[in-house]
Amino acid sequence: MATVSVGTDEHVVSSPPGPRGHWLWGTVREFRRDILGTMQSWVQEYGDAIRFRFFLHYYSYIFSHPEHNKYILQDNNHNYTKLPSPTLGLLVPLVGYGLVTNDGDSWLRQRRLAQPAFHRRRIERFSEIMTAAAELMVESWHPVAKEVGSIDLSEEMMRLTLEIVGKSLFSVDLTREAETVGTAFLAANRQFRDFSSHPFGTWLMNMPWLPRTRRFMRNVALLDRIVNGIIDGRRSSRDAGSGASEDLLDLLMDAQDAETGERMSDRQLRDEVMTLMLAGHETTSNALTWALYLLSEHPHVREELEREVDEVLSGRIPVFEDISRLNYTNMVLEESMRLYPPAYAMTRTATSADVVGGFHVDKGAIVTLSPYLTHRHPEFWDAPEAFDPQRFTPQRKAERPRYAYMPFGGGPRMCIGNNFAMTEATLILAMIAQRYRLDHVEGHPVDLEPLITLRPRYGMAMTLHER
């Protein structure tokens, strides 16, 4: 394994290598055309550390070695903040300053407030909500499977995970709002992509008279209506004396600042609920969609998964305690998130000049870490494009550096809902495999769409076959 120098002035190279780009536009056009393909080609040409000019004199860095990830996310994480960031700043109109975008002491307070909702004991209770919702979904598929019909798996997973996050975290049923949330969020997601890859994206976002900005804000307003309805409904029920639900929303509404005694403002509540509603369903739905697609392309893996599910569950609905026995099911999910990590890239801003991997990083520079790239690093993954759940046996996991695999990020800002998401995904995948085989519809295009998360661009058409 190569030794990578981080955080030291020894053997400093002035800057990492990287593409020259256009004299004016830099690399904007490459990013707008194919961000994942562009980054992959750069890694192959320049290596694990890359410096590139995005536009004019704005330089950015990409690091993809596990030691780089560890240093930036963990060892020297205080030097690499989420804000200010041009990319994350564009998310603020959508999710505000919730857990994903906030930083510093304010973020730490929010994290501490939300953490109890994701403790193991609560997730165990949430597992009953997860399996009940999944059972209704697989039952609803029966008429389609009887006719060997097809579904858009991506839409089905979006609806299911939105229902679960609504009932688990906010004690509300969002199934009637699923189409509105899905349509508005996808549109806002694509608009965010266009803004973030535009050299003048930040300025365009602050020009409300522009058609593209108006369209974006209309979709945000639709999502605001749903989130504010959740909050207003809870306030009304509390005012009526119906008692607390003891869910995440109640924890947030009852939280008080230790020094001032103030509670969260309406805007703060809105930001947290919006963040957790969108992030809480989007990532898991995509993970499940990609996992079931990969299973359809690899029948021998699917058969092994079915054997485990049949042996462990014997035809019954799974419970929380079964998760520790569904080892291969978990391995399938881990491998699918290696190939298609929902959070395929993350950005940080260097608050001070630093040295990473023996290379100088400028103060104020935007630093990108990409699980999509690291998960394909040939030093740590043999045949990196192949789908092989056996990579995640306990022995093989122990042989790899911790930060060679990071679908949920790492360090202090590791995703707060990682255990929630894995519990949910494992239970749902087992329940689907128990009842059905899903096959990708021949001829339906499968193309990656890297938005805020990594989605299938054209949905995922799958035929249903009852086992």
C-alpha cells in the first residue's frame, strides 16, 4: 500500500497536477456535460490528488485516496467546513440551515438535539413501521405480478421511504403527498444541478425575476407547504392537549438553548424538517433501487440472497432482531452502495492553507471528496466495476482502510441516519426478495443522473415475478 503524506510540509509539491481547461471557462463545460465521467478520467490521468480551474481564477481540488478522506473528514476536520461553499450555499433556499448545510456550534447543537431520535432503541421501534409499510407495498404489487407487469421501481421506493420517514420521525402519513414531494423535489434537484454547475449559479439564484429561478422557487414553495403543514398540524394537536408524540419533531419543538432558554424559531424548525424529510427518504430509495437493479443483472447473487432470506425468515415478516442474521443481504446493500453511492460527492471549504497528500491546498479552496471515485480505487478494490458482495465479508472489510468505503461520509459529520437507513434498507430488501423476483425491462435505458444524490435518470422499469 502506498504511503500518502497528509498534514505535513515534508516533500511538498506546490500544487497537485490537473487539467488546464479553457483559458476563460476553465472546466465548466466538462462538468456540465458529465461530472462523473470527467472526474474518473482525471483520476486516471492525474492520480489521487487533482487541482483544476473551474472558472476564471476559481480553483478547486479533488482528493480520492482513503488517507486523504481520513485527514479531511476526521484528523483535520476543523479546517474543512461546509460553509461558506458556493455549492452548498445553493442548497440553502431548499433545505435552509439544517443538519446537511449548517456548520460550527450551531450545527453541533442541532446534531445533539436530533441524535436521540436515531438511538438503537428508537430504530428498533421504527422497524415495525418499516415492515408494515413494506408489507402494504408488496401486497399492492400482487395484481401486477399476476399479469407479469412492470413498475417504475424508483417511484415505488420513493413513495415507500417517504411514508416511512414521515411516520417514523414526524408521526404523519405522507403517502398522499408522495407525488407532490417526488415531482417537486426531482425538479428542484435538477435545477440545483444546473445552478451548481453554472459559473454564475450563485448570482442567478439571487435573481428572482429569472424564469429558471422562479421555477426553482415554485418547487421549493410546494415543499414548504408540506413541511409547514406538518409543523402547524403538530402545534395544533399540542395546543389541543392531545399530548406529545415523543418523536423527532417533538424533540425539536421542545428543545431549548442552554444559555438563553429560547426554542427553535419557525424557520429553524422548517429547515430541520425539510432536511430530514428529503435526505431521509431520497438516499435510501436510491440505494434500494440500485441494489434491486444489480440483483436483476446478477442472478447468482440474487439466488444466494433468496436462500438466506428463506432460511432466516421461513416465510414470516422480518423483525429487528433478524437484521444481525441477514448478513448476505447486508453485503449486497453495501456492495451496491459501493458502486452507486447515493451521496456520490461531498464538498468542504479549506478555512486555512494546508497540505494534503504532500500537496498544498489554498486557503478558501473548495475541496471535493468522492465516494464514487474512492469506491473504485484499484489499490483497494479488485475489478472495481464488478458487482461482488463477497468484498464485504468481515475478513475482507477488516483488510481495507476505514475510509476506502464511505457511503455515509465519515468523521464527526458522518450521516446521523446511517443506522436508520441500513435497518430500513435491509428489512425492505429482504421482504421484496421473499416475495418477488424483479427483472430489468429489456431495452429500458439505465443511465446515472448525478443530482444531489445519484439517481437513475429514466427511472427503473422492472417486471415483477412472484416466487
